[in-house]
Amino acid sequence: MVDTVLQVEGLTRTFDVSKPWLNRVLERDHKQFLTAVDNVTFGIERGETFALVGESGSGKSTIAKLIVGLLKPSRGTIAFDGQPMSFESGTAMRNLRRRFQMIFQDPFASLNPRWRVGEIIAEPIRTFGLASGADVHREVARLLEVVGLSATDAGKFPHEFSGGQRQRIAIARALSSKPEFIVCDEPTSALDVSVQAQILNLMRDLQDEFGLTYLLISHDLSVVRHMANRIGVLYLGRIVEVADSKRLFTDPQHPYTRMLLDAVPDLALSGRRRTPVTGEIPNPINPPSGCTFHPRCPHVMDICRGDPPAQTPTATGAAACYLLTEPVGS
Ligand SMILES: Nc1ncnc2c1ncn2[C@@H]1O[C@H](COP(=O)(O)OP(=O)(O)OP(=O)(O)O)[C@@H](O)[C@H]1O
Ligand SMILES: [Mg+2]
């Protein structure tokens, strides 16, 4: 039986990006909205790593913030373990929130510089009432060791650590509430390449040890390739393709996925016609009609400029592209 930990349905988030000064100059209401996340649907199964990839501005961090409750959806629903998430702060929501955590790109910005590491890690333990008194210190010491640091590090401040060590502290803090599900937003992008692999290995070990489920967000295909079971590809706030990790790399269905893969020299596949990277990401305030990728697509057809394509089932997932449903040349 499929055990879905997180189910996101039709998730949409718009931002009001009106310029107040423009309204004053023009003496009229000139509202502008940006749709950062547009009707996104996906599910994550227990124990798996589901990755979201996409270029800068594709909506990755907005999705992360919506899931952990830092932002409110404009439309759509998020359910955790079958329970719909709400913005209310009742006991039920509090209990639910304990069960998922988030790791951010910049471990320095996410750790309070004035707090000792021990206090940083202890805070969720106390907030959720998971331990008290000396047990809190014992738990902090255990968590520091779990992430490859030492119990004595509890007395130090974040600035005394390297970037990789700080990310270990952020991971220890995330683990402190005994979560089942962790949203990792570019967890290694701010780190040196040599340190990235260590942190990714640690994340994988912790996943095995604690049965964690991850939503891994990254712009880096080589990171998701080695971590993810399934991958969703985002373009301008929409999921254009979802597939098993292996399948996505060997048999990409959406032209944008192919373009992304071909932009990474190591991943460019032999025996497949390359899709050269052309054009730039359009302005999300005024996106193209239909399939928003159509101005950059080498296979664009008339139909692509009309209604957005629906998700069509593929071998291991789905893709939103008229090439999968229309006879070529229509
Ligand atoms: N608070 C906000 N107000 C207005 N626009 C926003 C806000 N947050 C995000 N956006 C816009 O929403 C879009 C998606 O942003 P988001 O940060 O989710 O992208 P991302 O995929 O995480 O990018 P990156 O790889 O650079 O981190 C962008 O066009 C961004 O400018
Ligand atoms: Mg981001």
C-alpha cells in the first residue's frame, strides 16, 4: 500500500508586486501580481526522497515555505499524513508541525548567532516538550554526535564553525523534534564542493537510520540525481515533468527537461539529439500564454500557445507537453 506522507494539490501562490509609487504617478490603481507557484500537485511517499529542480525563480523556495507554513497558499491544499494543514495554531497543528522540519540553504542565516549551539538545538526539544532538565542536555549531546560533531560543541557559537559544520548543526536542530519529514531547500548550495558530498552522505545516512522522508530542493541536477527516488521539474512555477530519478535522466519527456540535462556536460546523453539551451526565462509577472516554455521550445506548435497542456501519464510519472498528445506538425 502506498503510504503518502505529503500530498500537495493545486498549490498556488501569487504575490502582489504592485509598485505604489507608480499608482501615485499614474493616479490609478495599477495592481500587478506574480504567480510564483501555479497549480502544483505532487505526493511524497514515506521513506523516499522527492526532489524539485528548476532554475532560479522557478518557485522552489516558495513551495518549501508553503509546505512548512512560512507562507500561506493563495489556493490549493497541503495534507500531511492525510491531515489537511491549516494556518491556525491549535494543538493539533502544533503536534503536526513537530513532525516536519526544514533545512535552509544558508546555515549561518538560519542559526541565531547570539545563541550557543546547545541552546539552538535544545529550543525545539523544549518547545515541543520532548524532554526537560538534564535530559535536554543529554539529547543535545546525542544529536551533535549523530551529525558527526562532538558533545562539547554545545558550548560554542555558530561563528566558531565552518560552513559544513554549521549545516550539521542546522541538521541536528531539524532532527531535535524527531521529525518524519524534512524539507531541504538547497542544503548544500552554499558549501564548497568537497563538503557538499559529506553533507549529502550524512543526509542519506540519517534517512536510513531514522526512516526520514525528504523533499530535496535544488537547482543542481547532479545533487538530485544521487539523492532522489523521484524528481519533479519546475518551470515558472509549474511542474512540467515528474519521473523516477533514473528514468528522468535516461528518457526525459519534456523539452525543458532535456534542455536542463543538456546544459550539464556530464549529463548530456550520447545517442540522443541535443536540445540546445536557447532564450531566457520570461518575466513571471507577464508569462507567455499556454505552455509557458513555448517561446524557448525547439518543437513549438500552434496549440502550445493556446491552453496550457495537461499532465499526460508517462512511463514512471507525467509530463505537461503537447508532444505527448498531439501528432507532431499539428
Ligand atoms: N515575497 C515575495 N514577493 C514578491 N515576489 C516573490 C516573493 N518571493 C518570491 N517571489 C518571486 O516568486 C518567484 C519564485 O521565487 P522562489 O524564491 O520561490 O524561486 P526559487 O526557485 O527558489 O529560486 P532560487 O533558485 O533563486 O532560490 C520569483 O519570480 C520571485 O521573484
Ligand atoms: Mg530558492
